[in-house]
Amino acid sequence: MTLFDGIVIGGGHNGLVAAATLAKAGRKVLVLEAAAELGGAARTQEFAPGFRVSSIAHVLNRLHPDVMKTLELEKHGLRIARADFIPSVALSKDGPALVLHGAYGEVLTGASSAEQSAWKELRAQLLRYAGILKPFLARRPPDLGGMSLLETASLGQTALALKKLGKEGMRDFLRVLLMNVADLLDEQLADDRLKGLLAFDATLGSHLGPRSPTSLLGLYYRLAGETGGAAGAQWLPQGGMGAVVAAIRAAADKAGVTIRTSVPVASILVEKGRAVGVALDTGEELRASTIVSAINPATTFLDLVGPREIDTGFTRKVKNIRMKGDVAKLHLALDRPPRFTGADAADHKGRLVIAPSPDHVERAFNPSKYGEFSPEPVMEVTLPSLADASLAPGGACVLSAVVQYAPYQLKEGWDAGKPKFLAAIMAQLEAYAPGIGKTVRHAELLTPADIEKRYRMPGGHWHHGELQADQMLISRPVSGWSGYDTPLDGLFLAGAGSHPGGGVSGAPGLNAARRIIAMKG
Amino acid sequence: MAQATKKKPLAAAPDLIAAARIAAQSHFRTLRLGTPFQPRLDALAKTQDWYNWAGYRAPHSLWDEELEYFAIRSQAALFDISPMTKYRIEGPDAEAFLDRVTLRDVTRLRPGRVHYTAWCDDEGFVLDDGTLFRLSPTRFRLCSQERHLPWLLDSALGFEVTVEEETEAVAGLALQGPTSFAVLRDAGFAGVDKLKVFDLAEFEHDGATVTISRTGFTGDLGYELFVAADKALSLWDRLMTSGEPRGIRAIGYTALNRARLEAGLIVANADFTTAEHAIRADRLRMPDEIGLGFMIDLEKGHFNGRRAILEARTKRRLLHVLVGLEIEGNIPAEHAIVYYRKSQEVGLVSAAMWSPMAKRNIAIASLARPYGDTLVEDLWVEIYAMRELQYQKLMKRAKVVARPFIKLDRRTSNPPADF
């Protein structure tokens, strides 16, 4: 007897979005989460007594408006006001910071007037071009085999948008599309701090340096996201990222989704080329006509389904997905809020970026190619407890930092390398916020190896697969299977490993659910 | 130029390493490898008519291709099949692995049995066909036309199985023809009479073992023998000595090719293009399109290409069909174009001959469906017969007929007939 129409494996935000969307369309859905708590890498977790922090993802900048709308997340407590947008602050060791205010630098302060107008122009250009890619980076990728009328029409719209750029604009769009970010920045900007910030943002979360070909795509990916209706805007959720997941969960609950936690799925049951259910590691078997895997694609096929049930060519492709993380996450419990040089009180509530120049980012990247961490890492720092006192005990402060580059396969191994890398990070922080070291009550550093283990993300890669040109769009997670369906009937993918990729967007989950509904699966 | 010749003296150690590496790669100095039987073949090769079989020097003919063919049908013919690609597949999961890779149900292949099978890529296109020998519950030999080691190794993920190429290590002989059983018996292979068609067993030879199977590529009574390469020559001599009174002859491929056509058997990359060789998208073939649909077992567990094959069947996307043709007259229609109503091109003949056994003009052809499938009337072939530097164009009626074109009782009769 089938109790559920659909089983969603993985209660990360994408799994919950998929489940809630399916439930709203009338499906009876069960979500199975391996951990004790929902949210995956988008949780709020206590890391020291009284100190709570967003686990991996800490800045919300791309929660898709369709997800907000479909799941009525505002009703469930997720309200994003323009006033809550946080600035991006390019820190400087010995001078004033340069600040991008509003939605990704509507106003730039701390730079010369010439740089301000150059930025205004570049920003408009970046947003214009990102706008063309935006529909591609939101919807299901086009089916090259046989395009539906709707798909053809939306491709036509893109062609129209391209045409609207004019001949010169179109040429320039195509010229820069696969460029490296450093060269583009050198063409148009002069201020190293601004260029450093943009170089950092373009390469954040990928195994690329600013001078690696195609690194500009990362910036487009960021700017194709929006918050509160504004492209590139960013927000620190009250209550941490767990609050976003809580809102999605509330939507799922309301739609009638059943959720079970601490239930690791051991395998996906396959009968004659069709996924028919899951087996839990307790031996319990649950059956449903639709199985949605919102976890890593490689884990899904190589571990849960197993290579025996899939074709060799497909297995090859899955095995070849590059997913070795290069980012570490640092959580500090501080006695008191740190003082970053050159930043004012409002800046401290923003996203503080240590990436003094594109060269610096590039030099930080170089060792990671050879299995070594950056001796002078680059990072983005947030101090979430400044705006949300509930995250830290009175007077104390939480520091959350995303730090690059930390190669998954560290040559010396992370057991030996972790303390050394932590020291390098602390030295870098000390240089920008003198005295911070003495206020550290507790430090938690999550290397890609830790992230892999704790959040079940192979390679510790938060995108569940490098987000580069060859692993995007119709090639994500693998070529030929980018549309959320899989070679197994009844099995769908809905996680960040699918198009468009990672970040707290909900787009893979939403698209997968829509695909399932469209297929009457 | 002077600069180019002025070489920096290399350190001694790298020099030695380089020399060792070059020595290990000297295969390129021999453009066509000899098989373990080469000394015997060379001694018999009166025509010196060689071709390249998977990198080996193999004979088209040795003395007279016409008489070599008749050796198959009326005596015993010895054909060197050592160049055939051979894989040793072993392990507790060997059966499950092969069941997943190949089309047929391997769980129904008992130890001591052989079956003809094929395997496909993800899209359901045939990568190759070949024979699978089950040597023990956990040990198999897969023989094929093309090389597949990377494919087999990648397919082995998740199975407790080892896959090793043993093409060089194992020598093979096909002994085919009405006297072949008698030759083996007289050579002292006691118990060989027990072998039914597609059976195999191990026999003692020269302090080692030889695997003899009642299989072949001729549609005749016949056997295939596999032995370690260093026992190849003694096996050859043993067979030749015992076979002499019964007319044993070494033969080349041309003769074998005729026999296989009469038997209606297809050859990869002659009658169809294997998926990894095809460059043009419309040359790929599914099993159903080359007459191998009978191998497909949708009831067994997952096998490579299952999804695509099933989809093509359900959505009626099978575009081609491979058929046997009987053509009026006696001029072989080799590589002739097949027409519907003498005007519309619908396919191509891939192999053709006047069959001395069937006394018919036979051919194997690939046609675009529905021709050859549901539409079998009014088919013609256009034969270009060269007559003293002028083509005589013949439009001949072709009839779709069942394969094999000949059926010899002696192939399957038990016990095998003495001669």
C-alpha cells in the first residue's frame, strides 16, 4: 500500500521547497532528513554555549521570487525590507573602507568620483548582462532533444532581450561572457579595493582565481539572484539562515508535508528501471511513485541507486562531476564586537570582505591548485549578532566568515593542516581588526573535509558540483540529464547539484517540483 | 641547424630510464603482430595474402580460397582465431556484472556453456557482438571483435569482479567441418564426443589444459580451442597430425567469411557499424535493427541500454532492419543498393555470394523500415557486374528470406558424426 505519492530525500532548503510545492499541487509528500535537524547547510546552529550562527550559507542573496511567491513565505514570517539590505565593505588594512550600498552598490562610497562613475557604468553593464542570463539561471534548461512551445518561446524572449542590447551591446555581451573577471575589471576600474571585492565575489565558492578563464560567470551568477526584488541585494536573516528554512518548513507543514528527521536513506529501490521507493538504514522500506532526491547527485546515483541499476555512460558522467570544495567556514565566539579598521558602525553590520586586490585573490588561489591552503586567505566576514542580539550572549559577538582557498584534498591532510590554516586566517583577521585574537572565546573552523562529513556534501562543495561553464545549464549535473528527471523513471533530482546550482535560492527544488507536476509524475 | 644538433649530454640515470621505457614500448617496430601460430601459418602461406585483424597479421587465404572454403564444408578446416579480443572476467559478481553489461540473461548460462550475445551503450546502440564462455560459476571469457577494456572496467564499478584482457596470452583455433569431431577424437581428446552444441570442457594438452567448445562461425560441425600461447604450436601440430588422413587444411578469412554468410551470421563493422566506430549519427544500430533483438531480455535485471531500447520499441523509433535476401540469378550482389519498385533506394547489401551449399544467390542487407520489415514485396538490387571494362547493370529481384541460408544437421546432431 502506498501512503505517499512522493518521497523527498534530504530536508535541505531545496528538498523542502520541492516537497512544499508538490504538496500544494495536491501530492501527499514525505520528507526524509538524515540529520536530527532540517536545513542542510542552511541551518542556524549553536557552535559555542550561547553562540549561534548560520551554518554554511550566511548571506541570503538569491532566494528566488517564485519560491517566495509559490510558498507564500512572507506569510510564514520571511519579510525582506529594502532597509534590511546590507552593504558590501571592501576592507583596507590602513585606510577607509570602500562600501557598496543598497543592492550591490547602487551607491558607492569611499572611492574617487572618477571611480564612482566608472562603477556606475560597470554595474549597469553587469546587471544588464546578468539580466539576459537570468531566465536561463532560473528556469529548467532547454531540452535540446525536443523543445516545447513554452521553451521555444522563452528562448525567443532571450533572443529579443539580446537584440534590445543593440548591435554593439550584443557583441560586447558575447565578448565578455566567458572572460576572466580580472581582465574585465582592469578594463573599466582603477581602485584595487573595488576590483578585489568584485574578484572575490566572482570566484567565491569555485575552484577559480580571478585570472582563470570564465571567472566572470560567477559574478553574473551572483547578480542573477535577487532579494526583495532588487538584483544583487543581500540580507542577513534575523535568526540566521535557519529562519529561512523555518519559513519554508512552515509552508511545507501548511501544505500537509510529512517530515521525518534522523532518518538516513540507505538506498533507492529500483524495479525494472523505475524508482519505486527507498530503504532506510533501519531496514524499513517506504514506497512511492515519485522519488525526489534533493541530495548530492553523485551520492544519489553511486550510493543510493548504485551503479548496477544505471548505464555505464551515465555512471561515467556522474563520476566525473567535479566537486572538490575550496572554501572553509569559520565561526568565532568573541567577547565583544571587533573593530575593523576604516569601517563605521553601519559597515560592521554588512558583509566585510578581505580581498585587497585581484592580485591578492589570485595569489591566494595559486597554492590551492597544488593542494595547499592560502597563506594569506581572502574572506567575507559577517557579524550577525550585531543586528540580531539573540545569536550571542549579552555583549558578546558572533563572527561568521567564508574563507578561501582551502582545497578539499590538502596535500598534508586537514588533520595537520587545519590548525595552521586557522592560524593563517587569524593572522589575516588580526591585520584588519587589530586585537580580535585576544577576544576569541571559541573558534570553530570547518574545512571542506568537515563540511563533507557534517553536511553530507561530497568534497565539502556547497554547490554539490563546481559551478563553472562546463557544469552549468544543460550540463548540470551531467549532460543529457539537466531537466531534473533521470535515467530512472520516477526518480528526480532537486538539489543544488542540479541547474541552476547552489546558494539559498530554492530554484532547483522549485523547478524539479514543477517538472514532476508537468510530467504528471 | 648547428644548434639543433648540439645536444646537452643527459645525466646517466634518466638515460637508462628512457632506454628502458623505449624498450618496453617497442611494439611499434612490428606493425603487424604475429599470432602464436605464426610459424605454422608462414610455412603454409603460399599466397602471402595477409590482412590486418585487430593489429595481427592474418591470412585472407593461404593457398586457394575456393578450396579452403570446401575444406570447411567437406573436410576439416583450421582457422587461427588468436587475434580475436578476449577478456577474462572473474569474481563472485562476474555473473551479475555480465548480466548488467550484455543483452542476454547470463544467469541462464550454465558453467560449461557458451552463448552468443551483444552489448550496447547508454543509447541502446550496439557496441559489439561476441561469444561469452562460462568457464566456471565465477569465471568467464568474453570474445569480441573490438576492444572494450575501458568500457568493461568502468562498467565494473560496484561489482566484485576483475576484468583482464587475455588476447595475447591465449591462443585460439577454430576447427570446423564434417571431419572435425573425428580429428579431435583421433588426436586423443577423450570425451569430446560428449560436447553438445555450445558446450565447453577442458582437456589435457601438453602438460596444460585446452578449452574446447562446440562452437564456430560456419554453421557446420565444429569446435573452438583455446590454449595458453606457449602451447599453441604443439596444439596445432597435434591437430594437423591427427587430421591429415581426414583432409585437415589451414584456411584464411575469405573462406570463413563465405561459410559464415551461408550460416547467416553477421560481422561487426562489416554488416553493421559498431557504436564507438560510427562517426555519422545515422549509422548507429540498435540490436533490433541488426537482427539481434532476440537477445534482449526485458525481464532480467538492469542491463546497459535497457531504457533506450525499451523507449525505441515503445515509441516505434526503430529505423532499420537487417534481413537475409535471396536474389535471382547467380551474380553476387556485394554492396549493391536495394531498391523498392526499382526506383526508391531503401538499403544496402553488406555481404553477398553465390552459395555452393544452398545453390542460391544470397545476401545480407540493411534496409530502412518499413522495407524489409512489413513491406517485403517488390524489392530489387542493382548489381554492377564488370564485364571486360564495362559495367553491366543488372536489376535483380530480391526476396526477403529467413536466415540461416543453410541448415546442416551435422552441426547439432548428437553424438557428432564420425567421418
